[in-house]
Amino acid sequence: MTDCSPNHVLAAPTPLGKDPNGESWSQHPWRYSLIYLCTNTCPDISYAVSCAARFNSNPKVSHATAVKTILRYLKKTSDKGLIVNFNGTLDLEAYCDADFAGLFKSEAPYDPAVSRSRGGYIIFLGGVPLIWKSSLLSCITLSTLEAEYVQLSRSMTVLLGLKNLIEELLPRLQLPNLTAFVRSIILEDNAGALLLAIGQGITNRTRYLSQFYHHFWSFVHRPQDGPPQNNPNGPWHDGKIKVSKITTDKQRADIFTKGLTRVPFKRNRFSINGW
């Protein structure tokens, strides 16, 4: 692949399928290198690597083509990296998104995987990408709202862990100009999931959701809580997490849920990688 043609686009809009009748491919140890890259310095390849890694046990030539596309993209961007622009705070900012039943028509209709949705999230600390992930949801969801809400709940688990860790370390760091709480916000582009997370009301359309996914309710700042007293730093600086609306075109986690065309892919990549 050292002489391959560089490629601007990373993944096709159509998800990879199992391709049961395809020609088998004797895979090379590419997966370990790519997984290392996508989990450490290359969030822009996370979706493509996750899709290809699903077929490690029985890879086909079609999967090899997808892997070679990733390698061609890496050659094109070999002089790039992850640009770090620390904003001087310890604020946590999380983005989460889901693609409901994105494998539909890419897998056999009798395969349970066809009903699974893909979720993704990315968390910034002080404006710097810290943790990100793209993966299929472990459960089958029945609607876009449920897929988005399940991913929101999963992302909130990671965000809460990070928030607690940083707040535990703050007294020991003894750094100036730091508050006792870490301001945390998670951004969601689905109105239904947003309403359920903030309003926390069970309706006929959401009562079937497992209570497991509501675990974060007591940590969310709600409008009826009111703004904290004597707080100049924003309405969620009371130690709770703010759940806020974001438009789809500004949803940074979109790059982890589906194959994007060139323009939206570059827009998302710039908002994360800085180039």
C-alpha cells in the first residue's frame, strides 16, 4: 500500500455487510494498527475502522476494499494530526449521536444485526478531544428517539466518570483560578431524547424503555432547579450536567455514526481534529 493512490473520502455512505457469498480474504495484522490509531490520535477514522473490525472472524474481499480505502485516506493525511487548542479551563463538553437501524438493507433481513443502531460520542476537556467511540448499540432499539436516548445514556456514563475523577483530583492539583465543580454539558440533536432527559417524564411512547437508561436523571440540571446563587459562570455550574440542544450540522458526533460525503465529513473533521 506504500504506492497506493491517496483518497480524500474515508467511508462509503452505505454500511458494510457480512457479504456471506463473497470471496474470503486472508487478512493481515492491519486491525491492531488501525484500532490503535482510531482510539488515540485519529478520531476521524473511528467509524470506518469500527465497521471493518466487525468482520475480523470471517473477512471478505469487500471488507479488504474498505480497509484499503482507510489506508489510502491515511496516506493522504499522513502529514496531519490532532491539533490541540486548550482553552484554559477544565470544562467537559460531550457530543453524542445515533443512526437508527443503519444496517437496514446491508444485512440479511433475518439477521438480528439488521435492526441494530450505531452510536457514537466524543468528549472534550478544555476544548481538547479526550475520549471518543463509534460502536453498534448492544440492544435493538424501536425508534430514532430510543436509539438517541440509549446513546445519550451511554455517553452520560462516561461523562459522569470523567467529571467525578477530575473533581476528585482538583483539591490535590492546587491550581489557581479553578472552581470546585467541573462545568459539564452534553449536546444532543434529537428533540425527543432531549425532552426525555430534561423533562424526565414517562409517556405512553417511552414507558417501555428500561429504567437502566435513566440512571443519570439525578445528575442533570433542570430548568425548575433555577440558576445557582451567586454564580457568574453559567447556569449549570452547580455541579450538575447540562443537557442542551444542538443542530445536526454542528453535531460533532455525526462522524462516528455513518459514512459521510466529502463536505460534511470535512466539516466534522475540522471541528474535531482542527484541520
